[in-house]
Amino acid sequence: MKASAFVYPWDVNGDPGAPARIAELGVDQVTLAAAYHSTRALTPRHPRHRIVTAEYASVLYPPGDRWTGRGLRPYPAGRWAPGNAYGEAADALAAAGLEVHTWVVLAHNSRLGADHPDTSVVNAYGDRYPWAPCIAQPATRAYLVDLAAEAAVRPGAHGTELESLGWYGLAHLHAHDKTAGVGLGEAGQYLMSLCFCPSCRAGYGAHGLDADELAAAVRTALEPLWRGAADDGGWPTVGRLLGADTAAATRAWRDTTAATLQEEAVTAVRAGAPDGFQVLLHADPVSYHCGANAGVDPARILLVADGVVVPCTGGTALLAPFAAHAGERTVLAANLTVVAGMGGSPGTLAADAARARAQGATELRLYHAGLASDGDLAAVREALAAR
């Protein structure tokens, strides 16, 4: 199975040994961040630093002229990735014999929400989620589509992986996060992720719902959950709490909004890409799920993109719905965390990869070559050598 390792530009730039070290893992490809959210990252082998703090979501290359005069536009990176950090790292990795694909994070941007509050998801209580741009808003959609097109098709890239191309909701690893005191379950997460910005209010209206009545119903449905009565019944619980018809109408609005954005973004990427350029989405086969792995309809998305990257750390069950709709050339990449300190299991990589293959996976994604310890990387080398 073809394997690719995730990498940040700051893992490579300033470390002459990094490209060869990554190539020696036995991977065929790197998935290199070109647009990324804020983070604090360890760099355990870099000769100049050990911690990189990316203070806000940014592009890791100089943004182009398409953004001139636009209110919503990407932010250039600061000192953590100055200049064309992506391009510098991509050139070094390619020189080591690695095929470079871009890694593009889209609807996850706290600074955008801070600078342009009206772009954010608004919950039923009126609280804004600055990390979550509402993908129903026309200006936000235009921004995300253009960002996907520009950040994905960087010079020399052979393909792209689009992350967070869908709804982002309540769940978010925020700085000093204090939201885990009440376990909401899947139903509560969905209800707390419903957006009530003007665009979404109009969208609910088009599906026969009064937005004010819906917001009140959501708040009523959430009351027992705040008192500790949440369960993990998933979508049936949403229907029970909100009413089956109302729940279905909210999902119809959100599913269509996400699916059309995904189609527009992939079309825009392909319009500017060379022949043979591969377009994958980080995806979850449950369409009402929010987050970095966007909820999708497997049958629909595999008619749009070349494939998907599926979270498989802890199990491979999410591969099966995609495998049921995969064609001969569909890429189903199993994303496995190989950083032990982040819940990964590099020591079982060979067995995990075999299980993923049995579930239909055609490729591996390894998270993350820059964050892993030397021991983690040694386990990866051993597992990939045995393929």
C-alpha cells in the first residue's frame, strides 16, 4: 500500500537532515501543510527549535493577487513559517525523492472569526463559534472555494488533501478548553452545532421551518442533556429530542449546503490543476458529523473527488461505507496516528494497516512524521519495510 506522512514546513526548513529522514521511513509521499490552523507543535529533532507556535490560521506561502480588495482573504503566516515556507519545504522533500501533495485546512479559522464575527456559526443560544466559519454564507463559501483552489495547487504538487471542507461545530480543541464538563453525546453535539446566522435561518425557512421556533425547540431539547441525561444514541436521539420531521429538515439543509460546497471546491481545484492531479477529502461517512473530517454522503463524494482520507486510529469501521461505493481507481486512505504520545500505536502499524486493507483501504496516511519521537519513527520504518 502506498504510504504518505503528514509534515509541516517547519519540520523541514532549517533542518537539512529532515527530507532524508522522512524518505528513509519508507513512505512514498508526503502530505505537506500549505494552509493550516493555529497550533502549538513539537519539533523533537530540529536543530534550531523544539516548539513552534503558529498563532493563527494562515497560508504557508505568499497569497496571490486574487485576494486584492476582498474583505475575506487568507492571512500570511508569521515568524513560524515566513515567506514561501511551503515552497522551500516542498522543494527539499521532492529532492529527496518524495512525491509532494498539499494539505489544506479550510473551514477552521479562529482569526477569521475574530476579525469577521459575522462569518461564524451561531448556536441556538446566540453564542458565536469563532473557530467555525458558517459554510452557508455566500461570501464565506466564495472565500473557501478560492482558498482551496489556490492552496491546493502549489508548484510541483501532485495532489491535495482538503481538510475541514464542511461544517465545523461545537467540538474543537481550543486553547485551555473547558467544555467537557457535560457529556453531550452525538445528539447534543449536533444540536449545539446547528447554526442560526441569517443565511442558515433563511435556509431553514426554505425547508419549512421557522428559525425562531427551531431555536427554541433546540434549547428545550438540550435542557435534559445539561442535567446529565445525554446518551450516545446518535441520529435517532436527535429525532426523539427535536421531532423526526424537524430533525430531518435541519439535516437536509446542512447536508445539501456541505455537499454543494465540496463539489464547488473540488471543481475549482481541478480547474487550476495539471492533468492527473489527485483531489482527496478528509471525510467521515456520517453526513451530520462536524469537524476536520467533514461529514459526507459516501456515494456522492466519491463521484466528486478521487477519494477520501478516513480516520482509522482506534478502528477501521469508517472505511466500509466508502468501500461500498468505491470504483477501481478510488483512493481510500486509512489515516493512522503513529505518535504514541497522541494516542497513536506505531508498534501495531503493520497489523493496523492489514486490517485497513481488509476493509478496503488502498493507501495509508501516517500522522505525523514531524511530531513523532525517534522510537515512533523506528517502529514506522520497521512496519513499512515489512510491506
